[in-house]
Amino acid sequence: QVSREEAEALGRLVGHGAEMGFKYVLIPASPNEDMKELHYDQDILDLTKDTFRESIEKYFSGCGQSADRSVLLEQLQQRTGVDLKEQGNNEHIEKLLQSTSVEIFPVQLPTKDTGFEGISVYCDDKGIAKNLEENSRMSGLIQSAGYPSQTFRGDCFIGRVFDDNEEEWRRMDFTLQDCSTDAGWVATTKKQRSNRSVGDMASLANTVGARNPAHISPSMLEDSVPKGETDQYSWRQAGDEIEVTFKKEDLQKGDKKLVKVAFSRQKLKVEAKGEVLIDADLFAATQPDEATWTLSDGVLQVTLTKAEEESWPRLLKQA
């Protein structure tokens, strides 16, 4: 385990004068602690060799907080539909309870309109189970970018990548100056989210390769809006859109060609690496021409546009 000071040494404070590497920002959960602009001293140009994410994971491992077993098991049950409490001391469950990993929340997706720049938040994947303090500054920043009810817990990092969705991928600077609700990327992201069913959203690819979908809070919308989760995917809705996030964890940047998505008016079929993730009739009709899918942060996500703007009580026609 490493302390906060040791973890920060992994990304040295700006001012070193190093030409290589990139800047990123640590926003502590406590409002009494200053935000820190850090410098990672290595260029990262390959998603499959992303040592930056490993250093973030070491940071959270070194923070030392323990997860509430009952809370974590309840969260896992909500995600899988299986009552893990009845399984006793399962070795795989115990490893999961003791492990620490990073959840990556993709905020701005790399499109032509954003200059192919993507921005993501990195946080402890067990923030709720560890009862970590809500990070009001990070929550407020991301809410201002078009995620009205999104919240984060514990210390969080935020960074930027360049991804042209073809050949070039690299980490870029994200500075303290960017940690303002007046920053240009905030307005760009808010506009992107309001127009996400049209234009370049159909051409999104990977950004920073998360291993887990980000489920930082129960919902990014009001709790009253119907949503759901299975062992294969989670879904939510906002206005006339339905967003389905799949949980296949071994997808990488080059796997886009191995993903097959078939849209029809009231049916959805998604296949990744030969595995059918969903093949079912939807609750109501959609507009297939406006449907899109993305492989962002290693997370496969499908966005559907409803034919009629009414709330769906469930995703599929058959409960």
C-alpha cells in the first residue's frame, strides 16, 4: 500500500519542467484540501500499456479505507440478481471484496466537435461501500457539464485523452484552469450531451479503456425515472433517449470490428467477440436511423431514440 504522499509522487507536482508526460488533476473529497495539478512523467501513447491507470489504482489501494461487506454484497446483488449472502465464503467473492479498482466515468466523448478530445473522471469503485465522503467539487463540475444528478465519492482524478477513433491515441494535459465551470470543455460537453443522438456520436470509438462500467451513484437522473440492471447490462432513460451499457469487461480499443449491433424499430441485438449480449424485443418503438453505439473507456454503450417521448417502465417487451 502507498500513502497519499507516495501516490502523489507517482505523478509529480507540476513545476518539474519535464518535457515528457502530461498533466492531470486530483480533486480531494474534503473541501478543505486544495486541488492539485499533477504531472505524470511518461508519455502514454498506447491504450494497452496504460501505466497511468495502474498508478491511480495504487493510490486508491493506499488510501486504506475498508468496504462495508453488507453494503457491497447488496450492490453486487443489485447488479447480478444473485443473493451473494447465501453463498457463504466464496473465494471469488472474497477476492472481489478485498480488491480495489478504478471506475472510469467518461464525461466528454471524443468526436470531431470536441477535437477528438475525451475527458474522464477516475474514482474508487467501492466509494459507496466504503462510505466515502461525497466529493462536492467534482460532483458540481460534472453536473455543470450536463449530468444533472451525478455524484462522486472520495478523492477523484480527472484527465484528458486524444483519440481520433482510428490510429492515434494519447494522454493529454488537463490542468487546474480546466477545473472551472466556465472552462470551454464544460460547455462543449453539455452541448454534446444534448445532441448525442445525431452527428458524430455515431462514430465514437474508445477513449481510455475502463475495465468496469462506472456506476458511481444509483442514477445519473432523478430516482423516480425507471431504470434497471441485469448481469449483462444496465439501462437508463433521459427524455427521448434510452441508454444501455453492457458489462463485457475484456473489450479493448481494437475490438470495435468485433462488435455487431443490429437496430430495428422495436428490437435490439448486440454481439461482442462472438457473444450475444442481448437479442430481444424492446418495450416500445424506437427510431433506428438515430440509434448509435459507442465503445468508450472499454465500455460498450448503445443509445436509442424513442419513437414517442414517454417513460419506459422496463427495457424489454417481456419483463
